[in-house]
Amino acid sequence: MGKGVGRGRTGSRGAQLLPVAYLLVAMALALAVLPSALRPPPDEASASAQLSPDAPPDAEAETIIQSLQQAASRTAGASGSGEPPPTTAPPPLERQASRGQCFGDPPRQTESAYAPPCRPAFTGDNGGATWTNVTGDEVRVGFWHALGMPRERGPISDDPPPGESAVHRTVRVIQAYFNERYELSGRRLRLVAIEDDGPSEEEQRASALHEAEVNRLFAAVHLNFPFCDELTRRQLMCFNGNGFQDDVYEEHSPFWWSYQMGLDKVDRMVGEYVCKKLVGRTADFARGVHQGRPRRIGYIVESWANNRFRTYETIRRSARDHCGFDEVHAANVNPEDPAQIGSALAQMRANDVTTIVNQTGLVASLVMWSAADSQGYFPEWVMLNSYGMDFGDGARLTGSRQLDGVFGMSGWELPRRFQETDCYRAYKSIDPANAPDQNWCRLNWISVEHIVNGIQEAGPNLTPETFRDGLYDMPLQEVRGPWAIGGGYGPGDHSFVDDLAEIWWDSSCVDPDGGEPGCYQHTEGGRRWRPGELDDVVRVFNREGSVAGYEPGPR
């Protein structure tokens, strides 16, 4: 059935971090604070004996810096984790009929809350080459992110290559998992590590052309608009890690998709939040001279080619529609223009703004918050689904005192220990002797999983239209557990996330997903809200009912 009221779903840390050039600017600004954001190895001290000593620890500071520098120079070494000695390939598993691997009620193909309905084993003729880059034997899915990439680029082999990197091992095992557990109508999934060809539009388009014609992708996970625009022009599928305006999905239908909530829906929720939580109240969560004053509200919105020039006007219009509120100071900023960002902050301070609705990512936030720290300006910062700043890793990268005034809403799952995530469990089901690379799991797993869902649900006649219809026909995901997200796909809705959770920054808590100090608390135990559902109760900066993450019970 098509998408409608009452359907929901979940996700991982995926893909809203930032394109490589974007992250590198942030690195130049954040080197002094970077170590505070690094993850320790998985909390498996007691279980480490059951893991191979070849299993890598999570990224160290030098490795992250090196990987970002390598990504900038377009070398193939950016992995986001240390490189262990080669590991022994796990023994081949006996293939079973998918009808014997169902989970839940109604039955799902895998344990994941976002898995498709369980399908019987395929028999018969799959039709062979049903679309460009689809053969009777194989379908290829590429992936790219600023971190979590193997040094070995191109198609992922089934067997470990000499000197295999930790990330390649992770992807190779995950590839085996999908081929073992999903019903792909006689085809094998081949994952492809996309080359880094540069941040310019021309280089991104050339990369898409290479992946379409040389690596023969049917679908790709990517972050950059030009890459996805070029790939979809060639009638191939692209899951962009960022949400976009409705007209982007419409112009590129049925080829363009996103896991993250679409920008038009986000902007409607921002306007609703402004009206129900902010307008007509005092700035209780500001500090210094602005604390407790009647709120004066400002909007700062990231606007550049890579988000199709999103503008504060859509948020302003939403607030006007919800409650008639229009008394704001507002600015659009290009994250590549520090002077413009600084000018926007100066405008807010000059106009005595107490509460800034900040719809920018890491680079712009770093510039603004560094300047605000140095000037002793401590307004409230309200962020809703703000380009990866709404989960702990992105926030901690700033090392800013402004965090103590941050609240809003997030599209990410309630944090869990890495060992509780779908990617970790999937990996361990195939290779119990090792552990997966955390960066790859957090940044690529969820979008790859959604693509494989669409491939299974398309059936043997795999085309963009049957892929689309397969995602449409999946039941809209209701929240299965307190950590999960609600969402789904349907006509006019090619972005998955449909609801957000309310959050506030707590510098005294510990992030359950990694153990770093400082994390987001989630109000009402992590309850999620859809557009039009928000109430006017202020719960942020109140520990009653708040949770830092999901704590699973004993198994």
C-alpha cells in the first residue's frame, strides 16, 4: 500500500555528516578540539577475548586527521580506522531458503526493524538484464562518505585481498550478509567503494559517469548534489545522505531518495516548534544578560548549491502559517564563506537576539560558536535535524560553551551501544571472530540497507519503477522499541524519516554510544513527533522523563 497516516520507521547515524571539502574546512577550525570527539574502542573489555586481536580499535585522532587529508587529496587511503594485519576469511555458510529466516510478526526478512517483509526463496527465470547495469547474475550498489571508506576502491571482492584493510573486511562481510539473508531473485549483490574524484561540480559529475559506465552501478549512496544529479540523469538510483526539497525528489523521480527527512517537512516542523515552544516565552535557557528576557528570535539557515539553496523564508512562512509569528531577524549563509557567517552572528547580537534557530552544519556552527564564545554572547540555540549537529558526535566536535544552550529536535535514532546496532549484529552473524568498522556502520549501513530492501521488493524484474514500487509497498515503519524512528516511502515522499525526537544538550551525561562525556538527552523517554503533533509543553533541560539513549534489557 502507499504511504499514509500511521506508518513509521528508524535509522542509523548515517549520512548527513558533510561532503569532504566541507569537513576539511571544519578540520582546519577544529584541530584543537578534535580529540574530545573521538570514540574509544567498543566497550567490550570483558568480551575482547572472544574477538580476534586483528579486530581494529575505533579511529584514533591521527587516523581521522589522516583520513580526511587523504580524502582531500583524492588518495584512496581514507578508512576512518586503523589497519590490522590480514584476517582469515570466515568459513562459508550453508545457504538456506529465505523462508526459513523470518523474524517477527508480521515476519521480516532479517532481525532489523527496517527489514522488508520476509519472502520465499526465488525459483525460475529472473529475466536477465532488466535495466542498465542489471544482469541476470549481479546488481551493483556503490557507497561513498567522507569517513568509513576502505583504501581498496572499486568492487568489493568476495574473498579477502592481500593486506585487507579493516573497512574492506567490514564491507566484504556485510556484502556476504545481504547475499545470505536477502532474497535477490537469483542475483548477487556487489558493493562498490566509490573513488574520491574531487569536490568540484565537474569532478563529482565525472565520478558519477565513471561509476555508471566503468563500475556499472545500479544505485549509489552519496552526499553530494552534483554526483546524484548526474547519476540520476542516467536513470540510475541515488540515495543522498542529506534531505532535500520536495521539488528535487520530484524532478529526479523515481531515481532520487534520502534516508533523512526532506527539507520541506523539516522546515514545517521548525515553524511549528517556534510557535508552540518559543513564541511568547522568556529565554530561560540563554545565559548571561539574555537569560530570562522575553525572547527575540532569529533564523540562520545554511544556503548553498549542495542543499539546493535552502532559505529561511520557508521557515518564516511556516511560522506565519502556524501562529502568525513573523517578528524575526534572519540570514542565509554559505558554509564556505566565514565572513558571511560572522556577519550573520554579528547581526543577531546587534539586534539583541536571545534565541537563534540554527539550521546549519558543522562548519558554519563552528565559525558562529567560536565567535560567540569569544564575545561572551550566549543565546539559546534551537536546532532541528541540523545537518548532523543534532547527534553527539557532531556537537562534540565543536568543543564550544554554546552547547549548554542547545535544544531542539533530532531525526536520528535514540543512541545505543554500538554492539546493539543492526550493522554490528549483521556483521557478527557472518564473522563472529572480528568486529566491524564503526565509521562504515554508522555512515553507510542504513542507506545501503534501504537500497537492498528496494532491490528485494522489486522482484526479478528489477527496474527503477519496480524498485520504487517495492519501497512504496513496504509497510510504513512503526516504532519497534524506544530507540527506533518512524517513517517510510510513498508517492510524493522519497525521504524516509517521518518523525523527530525532542533533545537538549547535557554536558554532564555520558553518551551510551561510545562513552564520551556530554550528550543529547531525549525528552519523554525518546518519544517521536510527526508534523502537526507537537504540543506546547517545554520539557528540555529537565531530567524528568529524559533519557540519554536506549538501554537494552538482559538477553
